[in-house]
Amino acid sequence: MNGQRQVSFGSTGQFRPEKLAERYQAELMDRLIPNLDKFVVDRQYGGFMCEFDIAAKKRLSTNKRAWYEGRGIWAYAFLYNRLDADDRYLTIATGSKDFIMPHVPEDNGFFPALFARDGSVISGEGDIFGNLYIAEGLLEYGWAMSAPMYRAMGKDLIRKSLQVCLEADYRYAPFKDVAGGQFLNHWMVILWAASQALTHEADAGMVRIIDQCIDYVLHRHLHPESGLLNDVWVPDRLATTDSGLDSCNFGIGIQLLWMMMYEAERRQDATLFLRAARLFKHHVTVAKDEVYGGYLGYLSGIEDQRWRTDKILGLHEEILIGSLFLVEHLDDTWAKECIEETFSYVQHSFAKSGYAFWVSSGDRTLAVENRQRVEFYHHSRHLMLGLLSLRRLMKRKGRVSDFLANTTDINQI
């Protein structure tokens, strides 16, 4: 039976579930959370101050962004709900929730993008992602607090965000000249937020939203020749290529594909899981930097292979999340070796001794680092989801799940 297949990590066996879980636990609870408490969490006004020099351990600004308020509420509420029910995490999440609530937009408007430390607005209206990350935070927070009103607010923000990005005149700033386009990163965040809502309670409306996102991803954004996910869809594909919009952001695509695997497992849809898994592996394989190690994040021209060569921590962590989830459900040699190689690269390249936080990005060799950003959302999510995957594996004594028990081509996806 599928449930009897034993998991061991990689050809060297260097990373067994117990050992890797120890590393994840230590980074999350002994380094990340204490340093967030020390340097980022604002206990006076609530919220998160993320403009910080991670090497000098010096705050660069006390400004706060709507994106990170939503992300922070989610991270601390998720930590409380899934890993450690310590009330101090709810206190931090509540501080951010109280900070952002006076700015709830009317109708289909957006939260302001940037705030001063005391909550006064610095910028004007923000963007769709501020709303979606705050929706994600409120959904998880509402569950932690047994407060349906916050879950309802989160779902309402998701529904309104979908309406906005489907409007004929909607413009997204990085592609401001594109009219009538649709954007892969929008479906990614909407899908993930709606999928998380369903982990707590049934909601047919959220299911329909997810179905729509999946349909657009697989039938509009999937580049037919390369098998890569295109950042932008417009009705006339030739116009997309001519406009230089045939790009693939691997951080977005790989992230979205593991989210589809999570959603497929939630609904017990083996066909969707295997399709997402095949695409996940393809994207990871294409993005691999065979010269310097790690993965390249952005292909600005799919047709003519124009690469941007910087390295981003978040991409590597998305690969680890997806690979660990594959190992949970499939006895997949590729995924085990990917975990071993990617985790080793991340530890060597991004986890610098003496820094308060992991480096978020740099040039191709990481000789030049971005030290002026605390990117705790992707980092904490990687650690928490990875730790949960590893704990489920350990609970089954290293055996994969029974989700795909009837799958015969385990190593052929």
C-alpha cells in the first residue's frame, strides 16, 4: 500500500524528517520569533516595522505597510492556531488588527499603502494585494479569536478583490499599459486566501472562487510551447509577445503550484494534485542555476530566454514548501533530493551568522546582498508549513499519506 512506503531524505540521508524538523523549529522559535519581537513588532502602536538593516541590527524607518500588517496578522494567528497556542502571539496579531481597522476601505477601494508609526496615512490608496493580505490575516485571526465577524470581513475582501481585477478597465501598476489583462499573481493570492478560509469552514462561494482561479491558471496562463506559467494573459496571445509581456516569474508560478497541490489535497482531488505536481517540478527544473547553485527567479522573455539573474530567498522557500508536501504524499526521489540540495544552498547562501534575519535577496552569487528588508512572511510561512509537513511525516513514522494510494506512476509525474 502507498501508506507503507518509507521516506528518507536524499541519497545521502542527510536530512531525515526528525533532523530537518529540529532545524526548522530552531530557526522559527529560537531565532525568527524572538528577533521579530525585538526589532519589528511595535508594542506601543501595534503593527510591524519592517524597514531594518539586518546586518547592523538598526531600524531604518518606523513606517508600516498594509501588505505587512496583513501578512503579520496571518503569521502570528497561524502560529497560534497550528503550532503554539501562546496568548502573546494573539496580543501581537490584535495590535496589528487594531492598527489597520480604522482604515477599512469603502465599497471596492483599497487600504492605504503606507502608514507612519502612529497610524497616520503617508500614502494614498494602495493596491489589491494590501486588501488580500489583510483578508488572509483576518481569516486566520477570526479563527484564533472565535470571532466570525473577522472571517466574514476577510471573505468580503476576497470577493471584492476578485470583482476589481475582473473589471474591464482594471490596471495593475507593473503592467499599467495592459488593458483587459489578467495577472497570475492575483490568482495566486486570491486562491490561497480562499483556500485557507475553507480549512476552517465550508463555503460554496469560496470554492467557486478557487475553481475560477484554477481554471484561469491552467487554461489562460499556461504557455503552450514551454509549459511555463505566463505572468500576464491577454485575449490576443500574439499581442502579449509583441508587447514584451511573455514573462515567467518563478517565485509566483512555483508558489501558486504548491498552493494548488495543497488545495487538491484538501478536496482529495488526485488528478489536480498530480497535474500541479508535474508543473511544479517542471518550473523548478527550468529555474535551476546549474552554474552557481540555487534558482533563478525571473524569465523576462519566455520565447527568447531572457533571464534576470538575481537570487531571491522567497523562491527557494517556495520550492521547499512544495517539495516537502510532495514527499508527504508521494515517495518521490526527485523531491527528496530537491529538499536536500535546496536546504543546503539556503543555509549556505541566505542564513548568515550574526545577522538578525535571513538575507531576502542578492545578486546571482549572493556577493551583493539586500540587507535592508525583513521579509518575515514568506520565511515564517516556509518554516511553519514545512514543520507541519515534517510533523505529519513523523507521526506516520516516516510513511507517506494514503491520499494517493491508488496512484501507480508515483515516480513518473
